[in-house]
Amino acid sequence: MSERVMPGRTDGLITLGAADALWVDLTADSAVPTASGAFTRSPAHPRVGYVLLGGHVVATVRASGGQWRVPEAEVRRAAAELNAVRMDRRDLVRIGPFRAAPGQENNEDTPLRWRRRITGELREPGGPERAARREVGPPYHLAGIDWRRLLVARTRDGTQRTWWLPRAVVRLLDAAEHTEAQWVQAARTRRSSAAVTEPPSHPRQARDAEGRRTTSPEGPTVPPRPYNGELEGRLYSVLSRKPGSAGRVAGWACAVCRTAPAAVLDHCHEHGYVRAPVCQSCNTQERPDHLYSNDIRVANRYTRLFHTDADDWLRHWHRCPGCRARTTLPLPHLAAWTAHIACRSLRPTHPAPRGRKPCGVLRVSWTGSQNAPRSCLLTVAVDFCPSGEHRVLARVPYREAAERFGVWLAETAPAVAAAAGPDRLDGLPAQSRPVIADTSGEGLALF
């Protein structure tokens, strides 16, 4: 939309209806589809002082005549930020349903709670079909984004249906939720301060991008701070029970991608140590795709875990003192590495339009556990191979897999390998903590 006079524009402010039209027009070519009615329908509540557009908060102003308006420049700024988002529709993150809701959804101070909103709508009668048909239904737009056009449904074992969104959209909605939480906290702080001081004679004013003055009841949001190992060596069982731990996690940026705000406290399930605060996208990316408690499917995301972003992920996993001392990974991750890296040359391929492609679906299972390494055996197989429905590629003893990983770690991430080993750590418990029995992955918000 060109810079023309908007209907109802006064001193840089436009009506909510005009803002709706402007938002849809400016984002028409965005990789992330947007929804109309972002300003005029629930869950947007202009009377609370703001509306979310993407990861940006747009303040609302009550103008003369009782109408609610917004700064046009802020709408344009939010649209420009959304248009800059790049999205891979094949890089998906599971958003539900889970047996237990992710911990950050319990934060009642954040009205967005986008995972809860999506799950709630899909659980309504006819909700999945309505979402698949992209019907409007209840006005559950999320930060001005039309998530129905991006939602992917998958069915496991012919019964359980799961829902997925592109990772870029998940990170965008996580950022919006964090931004809103910071905004609400700033508003609460200002109200508390106003209660003990003399109220101001006029509302707080700020200048928009065009230099005009606009009314804004809250101040700027606080960006998340980088994580610098403040929780290193702490036990999750102790730290998670401390009051205020959830709010403290939300103040950090994700320790892996370092761009999105952290949402959960990632920890090692084998040793119980805290790794670092991470965002929901990274937390989901590292969660093994369990078929059973000792059987996982090696998904395409392991290409990033062990290839593209291997250095970041290896450093993150070795934030656990137990894994660092053993120079290995938790058993599910080590099993996935064995199938994806150590047995890569054994996987058959088939002709494809552009060369050859690996056949079937890679899977790895194990007997026993890392607590009994002599008897623990990893079995790598290909499901749905044309030459056999289930084709076993290799059987690798746990100790051999750990040794192979140590060699590969030294070649792939020398700095991480140099910091590993029992001689590098002081104060490590004499006995490692036993692995948690429930490793299904579905109900684990923190893995």
C-alpha cells in the first residue's frame, strides 16, 4: 500500500478498521499468511492498551469520540518485520496434542497462550475439519497470523492425530508470547508504582516513527538477555521446585539458537542436570521421535542436529556434567546418532528424479540401557524398504557406539571434545543417576 492518506487518519493515528485493511494489504506477499480482523475481533482487546501483530506490540489509543485508534507507523513497522520472515514449510514442529501441556502455557499473565488456543479450537467438535477447510470459525487469529493455512495434520498408527506448524512460525509466535508477557509485566509495574505515588496529570506520551506524539500506557519491552551458564551444574529436580523459576527462564534468550526467547528449562533425563533455557522450537527439535519407550524414528531434523548446527547442539548437550564426563550423549540421542551418522553408508538408496534418495524410514531400537552397557545393543533398521518391509542394517553394542561417537566428536567439534572426559570435571557424583523410565517423549515438555 502506498503512502496515501488513510481514512480516518488523524495525527498519525488510524481507526482499527483502517488498520485491519492496512495490515492485510502490507502483508499480502509475506511468507507467513496473515488474518483479517486482527484489530477488530477477539482475542485482540484494544481496551487493554495494545494489539499483537507478529512479534510486535502495537499500542492502542482512545481518541476523541471514544474511538480506539493505532499509530499507522507501528502497523507498517510490524508488517515490515513479518515480511522479513523466511519459512521452510518442510521444517515442522509438533505443537500438540501432548499428554502434558508445556509448562509455559500455565502462565496466566500472558493472554496469547497460542498453543492452548490452537489445541482448544482443534478439540472442539468439527475443529480439525474446519481448520483443514480454512473456515473462519471462532476468531482465534494469533498475532494477526492465519495459522489454519499452515497447519499440518499427521496420523500415527491410524488413530492418533498430531498437529504441526513450520518452525519459523513457532518461533514467531513464541516471540509474540514473550513480547506480550513483557508488556503486561511493564504495565503491572507501572500500575504498582502509580499506586504509591501521586498519579500523573496526563497520560504517558511517546513519539511514533513519524515524530508525532501518541499515547502509550506502557513502556518498551525488555529484550531477553543471553544465557552465560548461570545454571551450570544445577540439578533440575531442585531448581524446578524453586518459586519464580518459570519467570527467570523467560528472561533469557534461547541458549541454542540465541534468537528466540527461552520458554522451558532443558535438562538431561539420564543424569538430572540442567542444560540451559531454550525456546519451544529448539526444545521440540531435539526431542527424539519415540515410537515406543526404546524405539525411535530418525526424522529429517537430525540433519540439523548432527550436520548443519552440530557444533551448537553438541555444546548444548554437553552442558550436562554427566554426559560431558562420559563423552557421550543420552541413550536416545546416541541411538539416533548411530543410525544417522555411523550407519549412514549402510542405508540403501533408490533412483529419484534428481539422482538417488535414501529408501524407507530410518529407525533404531535398543535393548537394556546405558546403566548396563555390556548388554545394551542398538539395532538400526529401515522400515518400508521395497526389498523388505523391515530391513535390519546393523546391530551395534552400546560401548562401540559410544567409542565411535567420541571419535566423531573430536573431528566435528574439537572444542567440545577437549572439554569432555572424567578428568575434566570436579565434584561429579560417584554414581550416575538412573535413566527415567518414561522416555516416550510425547508428554515431556522438558527434554
